[in-house]
Amino acid sequence: MKRFITIILIFLLLFCGLKDGDINGDYRINEHDLELCREHILRISHLHGAEFWRADINKDGKVDSTDLTYILILNKEGKQ
Ligand SMILES: [Ca+2]
Ligand SMILES: [Ca+2]
């Protein structure tokens, strides 16, 4: 039972309350998220798990320039 509760809590922390585009999970979509996405696309670093899921805005199973564009738009909308 304790293990089940732990799994549920981890799931909630990873997948709930965080917006798509908030790759680093700091509850903001900003330049840091853009940088993480850009580095993944350029293969400087790789996104995994929940980070990959939040970066894949259009949910096509890839993180590419389309997702980067969406994150850029979300970042600009957040500043207005
Ligand atoms: Ca963020
Ligand atoms: Ca995508």
C-alpha cells in the first residue's frame, strides 16, 4: 500500500499541475525551457520522461522545431 501511494505521489508531481512547455518543471514557461528544447533538437542534451512529455507540445512523439515554436509562443504569451 505504501508503495502504491508513493507511485501515485510521484505521478502527480511529474504529470499534474505542470503545463506543456514547462520542460524544467518550475511552473513557468521561459527562456530556460526554450534552451532545453533547443539543446535537445541540436542533440547537445536529451530530454527524457516527464521532461520529454512536456516538451512534446503537439504530442507527436518527437520534440522538434514545431514544439520549439509552440514554446516560444507560450513564452511570449506569458510575458503579456
Ligand atoms: Ca519552466
Ligand atoms: Ca512534437
